[in-house]
Amino acid sequence: MASNNKNKIEVWLASPRGFCAGVERAIEIVERALSIYGPPVYVRHEIVHNKRVVETLRSKGAVFVEEVSDVPDGAVTIFSAHGVAESVEDEAKMRDLPVIDATCPLVSKVHKEGQNHAKNDRQVILIGHEGHPEVEGTQGRIPGGVLLVTKPEDVKDLTVKDPDMLAYVTQTTLSVDETRDVIEALKNRFPSIVGPDVKDICYATQNRQHAVRQLAEHVDLLLVVGAPNSSNSNRLREIGTELGVPSYLIDDADHLDPSWLDGVATVGVSAGASAPEELVQELIDRLGDFGQVSLKNQAGVEENIIFKLPRELKDAVHSASPPTGQPA
């Protein structure tokens, strides 16, 4: 690491940061599928929102496609961690594609909650960002469809069938505070609505947001490593900005603008749930080009959650046979 006597930079590392259990599981699913069945395996959409992860898996033989129709007949097919609509799964079944579902279990939990509400004749409202893959998947999993809201202001424009028969679910990677405000607006307008408070915001999202809040008290600048299309990474940057700290979301060290460091003595570094730790270490090395870096590790929640792999992969370890067309 280069040093510079003119300047000292104290770098505070957020804890926790980077990969969550759902992302680790999704990446392992692709790697195991490549190991068991050999390349290529086909992945619908980015397995997770990170260019480095996608490029690494592509170099090992993963092929990323936009739609199931882009997958050749008979090819091993993986659904991304964000989840897919039922119509996508049905299309794969119709083609008898061997499917492995890498949907994060916490996203699957939201799907089940929404489906249960629909079975009980409740109209479902989804709190989320339009166009996000997780939102599209959830919209396509709940019978009768959903009403989508993003901000508290959206609630007043909702047209519902029966205000006494409503429920809500949430995208897992939203801002905890923003979601709480939307839920409050929903409850104020529809007192009978049912839902899980902020419990659908996943543990990893909450932990990373809490860590950034604490970090912001100590730093002059916040750098969040993550993809521009990563919802949870964007929320981390937004929290820093809301707390009055200049905050930037960057793909990698190459996107660091040296002008951001003018007059800065302390830099906070976090990473979205899809960003590998190697990108954080490369950023630290890059910061070393502009001054003498000293690292300070923030005390934080220790995450030890591990999600089980889909049964197709566990079974295949023993049999080495392709998965069936039925996702887990």
C-alpha cells in the first residue's frame, strides 16, 4: 500500500458489510452446479447485483440470460436470488428444463406471506420499487396481483376493493425507516390492514443500515461499494446522505473520485449485500494512493446465518444426475 506523508486517512470499516447469507447461497448454487454438471449452466438475470460476481461466474462457465426462452433445451437453469414470477417457473416446466431455484429464502418467505393473505381474500399491497427483479417476482407470485407503493405519499392514491380486507408485504432490501413510514401511512388510511411491521426487511439489510448509521457519526465521507442497480446498496448511500455525510455508491476502486477526499480525514467504507470483500480491500488499497491509511474496524453484529442449499444440489452430489424440472 502506498503512503503519503502529506496526508493521513483514517478508514472506518462498517460491520457487518458485504455478502449476506442469501447471496453466498446463490453464488454457491451456481458454483456447485458448474462443478456437478459441468459448464455451461444458464442463469436467468444476474444471480446477484454485482458485476465482479457475475464476471467471475461467467469465466467459470455460467451463461447469464434475460429470459427462460434464451435457455437451450435441456440446459441446467438457475433462477436468481431475487426470485421469479410463477409464469417464469411455468415456462421452465413446460420446456422441462432442469431448474435450480436460488431465490433467497427470505424472499420466498415474503411470497408465501402474500399468497396466504390472498387465500384469505385479502387484497395485497406490496411496498417496493417498481421494476426491481425482486418486486417483479413477488408481483408474479401472488394470485390476483398486488398494488405497489414506494413512498408514504403513494398511499393516498390507492384504490382498493375493500378497506377492511387488506394486507401488505415488503421488498426485503428497502430502507427500514422509509418502510416504517409507508406502513404508518397504510395503517392511518386503512386501520384494519394486516402485515409484519418491518420484519420483512431482511436481517442483513437491517444490520448493514444500522452499521452505516453508527459509522456516519464518525466519518467525513462515506463510500459504499455496490452496484448502481443494487437496492440495498443504494439505501446505504441514502442513509449517509440523510445524516449529512457526503456519500457515494461506487462499483469498485476505479470509480473513486480523488476530489471527494479533499479536506477529508476520516472515510467510512461499507458494502452492499452483493459486493464481495475483495472490492472493499481494493478500495482500501486505492485510498492508500492518496495518503497513509489507518484502518479502524467498527464493532457490529456478527452474522452467522447459513441457508440450506436446494435439495437438487444435495441429491446431485450423490447421484450426479441432472435436476428435475421442478424447482425447490
